[in-house]
Amino acid sequence: MWVHMLFVASILLGKDAMWAVARFFEGYFFFGRSYPAVVSALAATILALLVLHAGIAMRRMPSSYRQWHAFRQHAAALRHTDTRLWRWQVVTGFALFFLASVHLYQMLVHPEAIGPYASSDRVWTGRMWPLYLVLLLAVEIHAGIGLYRLAAKWGWFGAAGSHDSRRRLRRFKTGLTGALLALGLLTLAAYVVIGYQHRDRAGERYVPDAAWLRGGGT
């Protein structure tokens, strides 16, 4: 998810940069032309992994009201930071199952609609920015907590050694999540601005300025 964020954030480097990244995943620079089906295959694979991940995670969640009530009583009595983080991970994971599925389905059925103008039109003219905003928050919080809990479970970076080491790891997690959220918000804002400016020509595809990039694209 973080690697995906970096690729999407290429719009901050300019439209040509984002166009090049999008065409790279379509094989444009390898085969001399774009194959959007490659993006569809990637989206289908990630969607399958999402469903598998959700299915495995659900086995660890309370499955009845009585179990949820017992968990809430347990969490309130302990006032344990890691327990609260787990609860946030469950909430954001539940949101991701639906929000990420919508995004991946769009990539699956419209793989050619990725580019400086096409993506921005989807964000603004297609009114997808509210979904992407909530998705961004859920993704970054869920991923940060997930990696922290893995580190605590397996003792990475000394996380299992003491309360101080866990506290330091939580601070690092919070800082990393904050930085990625800031990057994501700037990126989303860039697509909103481009989409707003391009609203009267929605559907028009972007043509790069650089001669070595020309040859078609979105």
C-alpha cells in the first residue's frame, strides 16, 4: 500500500511523471505500446489477496454480540494501548474491505483510465474524492498499526523487550503514519485541483510534453 502511495504521488512531480508511471505498469516502455490488461491482472490479484486477508483476519474477531461485549469490558478494564490499537485496526480493516474493493474494481474494469487527466477526472468529475479521502485515512492507520503489531509480536527492533521499546516503536509508527497521510493528502489535493481545472474537458486524455514519452496515453 505504501509503494502504491509513492507511485500515485508521482503527480506531485508533474503530469509527465505520473503519465510515465502509469504507462510503465501497462508495459509501454517494454513493448512499445500499452497493454491495460496488465493493470487489470494486477488489480485482480490484489483484490484476491484483500479477500483472503480479510477472511483470515475475521477468524480473530469476535463473532457475536456477547463476545464483543466481553471484549469491550476487557478493554475498558485494562486500558491497554495495544488493545485500543487492535480495535482501531479492526474498524479500519472493516472499512477497507468495502472501500478498497470499489477502487480495485474500477482498476479492474477500466484499466485504461489511469493518467494525469483520467485519474483527476475520476476524482473530481466522477465525485470519487470523498471515498478516496476516507480510504486514505483507513489505509494508513490500518497499515501502521498492522506493522507495529507484527513488530511487537515477533520482537522486531526490540519491541518485545520492554515498555520503553514499544513506546518508541509506537512513536515511530505515529510519525510514519503522519508523514504518509500528509503525502496522501497533498496527492489527493493535486488530483482534485487538476480535475477541477479540467472539468470542462473531462474525458480528454493527457498527451505528454516530452518527445520521448509521446505516442499515446491517458
